[in-house]
Amino acid sequence: ELKNASSSIPKGTIVAVVYTFVIYFFLFFMTSFTCERALLQGDYGFFRSINVWPPFVLVGIYSASLSASMSNLIGASRILHALAKDDLFGIVLAPAKIVSKGGNPWVAVLYTWGLVQLVLLVGKLNTIAGIVTVFYLVAYAAVDLACLALEWASAPNFRPTFQLFSWHTCFLGIVSCLVMMFLISPAGASGSLGLMLLLLGFIHLRSAASSWGYISQALIFHQVRKYLLLLDIRKDHVKFWRPQILLMVANPRGGSQLMKFINHLKKGGLFVLGHVEIGDLDTMPSDPIQAHYNFWLSLVDKLNIKAFVDLTLSPSVRQGTQHLLRITGLGGMKPNTLVLGFYDDCVPEDYFLQDPAFIQARENDEFGVEPGGPAGPFPPRYVAIISDAVKMHKNVRLCALLPPLGEGPAFLALLLLLLLHHYILSCRREGWDET
């Protein structure tokens, strides 16, 4: 609510800390030279016996307590109001959303007042002071931790103006807060840290998608980029070979079973779902691919598979497959295996209608495909696509969903697959012919 918060808050905080430190330092120094040791140890109210006018001490205590109480009451109520607006605690904090005409969250103030009364039931001021100090130090340590994470993630929007700021000062602040917490109250420090972890876990589970960003994503990006640069394809060895699969899917309704199967087959390798849309960007007002990414990502979530998604727009499926084989992946994480669904003339099944994850889900109709779509992911020009993959030194797998082997047609389908495999090997030996 300040006109220039980014400047006023740090300046005001530093000035207040320095001013308070100087006052306390002189107070301790002068008291130690004027009071006996027994008096300091046995009488917490010794200021009244050495003051010029004893009521000054009582006035100071009440003034400091009232000031601190009012500032904490107003500040904490703003935080409760923000938590209520984000619906993190459901109906428990729902009334805290109510504000006055001037925007003051008066219901949140009442909530805060009630919590303060519960703390006052402890009855001992020294106990309450220790608890409050420990929670303050937890808050400061959390702020230092957030700044440390932003600094390590190299977030472009984090540009502190404090000249002495670095990750060293953040780390020193965290360590200092933790040390002071356990010096003040080991039990209180352990309890406050445990409570903070519980709140973090609860908020993580309860919070919806955030519009203010996730520091975890920035940290992951920073680390993944660093280690991808260390992953050198020139150091690949057959001992450490693992499948890095590009599965071409045209109709998600008919290919969901194959996606689940390949997810088990990848065995810790790379798994990419590839899809080609036929079209020419020159004849379109905008790229239709961008709007479809969220639908495919929601498909990955619903199927509970560990896969990336890569889509492309191309005049033909063959050219689109070439594009994906060339550009999918990053650095040393690029597909080495192309997987195609088996092509036949059978009417495809709509597995969305059989999977419990999709029966009640709205995503059932968001992929723009009808249950009676094409049977396989490509027209029957398989040899050309397989030829392209082999020329690019990629492995090729053809997958078909077979009935139980006890049935007669299953043996025929298996025999057909073996014949096709033999034909492909013969073509590789004799050289590929486009016809």
C-alpha cells in the first residue's frame, strides 16, 4: 500500500533495525555498569527501581505492547485475507473474504484477534515471547530461502537493488535464524519447523494453478539446462543404451492402449508422443498446433504416463514424421526408436469410453477427433516412412493390439507381423525402392 514499496520497505527496515540495535546496545551497556548482577537476575522489572520516574516504565511497556499488537493484528489480518481469497483453507477462512467499503478486511481482523486470544491463554509472558520470536525467525528464514532460490534459479525478474545482496548473504541469514531459534527454544524451534512443513504440504495439495509462478519450475529449468549440456551424444555407449521412443499417434481415442504399453516399454528412457496435422501454415491465419498442446498434456495426465508431447504441421504425414525425427528432443536426449501403430481396415475402438479416467472427464471431447476416425495413425504408405527412419539410423517398431493367443485370428495376425518383419529385413539388405 506504499507509493514506492520496493524502495520504502528496505530503507525503512534497515533504518529501524539499526536504530533499535543502537538503543538496545547502549541500554545493555549502561545497565551492566549501573546495576548489580543479583538485581538483573532476580527482578525482571528492575527498570522501575532505577528510573527517574517509575511510571515511565509502565507507560513504555503498555505503549510498546499496544504498538506491536496493533501492527501485528493489521498485518496478520491482511495475510489471512489473502489466504481466504485463494481458497487455500476452504470454508474455514471463507468469511475472511468480507471487506468494508474502504477495503478493510474486518472479518480477517476478528479472526486474528481470536487467534491472539488463544495464544494469551498460555499465561506466561516469557513463554509467549519465546514462541513469538521463534515464529518471527521462521518467517525471516523463509524470506531468505525464497531469495536464495530466486538467486540460484537466475530468475530474470529478480533484480535486488541492495548492493551487498548475494546468495552468500541469503544463506548466512538462514543459518543465523535457525541457530537463534534453537538457542531460544529447541522445542519451539522444532515444533515451528514441523508446523511450517505441514502448512507447506497442505498448501501444495490444496492450491490450484497459480498465476504468480512456481519457483520450483525455475530451479528445475536451471538444473536441467546445466545437465543437458553435460549429456554428450559422442560419449554414448552400447552398455548404457536405453530406448528413447517417438510414438506417432493420430487418434488419441484409438491409441490410448498403445500409449500405456509404450510407457511400460520405455524402461527409464525418453518417451515422446508425436502427432502430425495436415496443413499449410501459409494458408492459415494462425498456427493451429499451439491451441492443441494443452489438450495433449491433459491426455498425458489422465493416462498417468511419463511422456513429452511434440506436435507439428506438415503437408503430409511422411514429411511431418521426418520433421519430428529430426527435431524432437534436446541435446543428448533425442529419440532413437520410431514406434508406429499397425495399420488395418478394422473399425477402431474408442478406449475413452472404456477408461474410467475419461468417462466423467470433459477432456473426452476436446481432442477434436471422432470415435469413427482412421484405424491407424497413417495411410498404408508404411514402407516410405520406415525407409526414412532407417536412413536416419533410427530403430522401428510396429505395434498391434492382439486378442488372446488362444483365438485363431491372433495366430494369423502374429504370422502377418513375422512376414512383414522378414520383408523389411530383405528390403534393408537389397536397398530401398520407393515403389
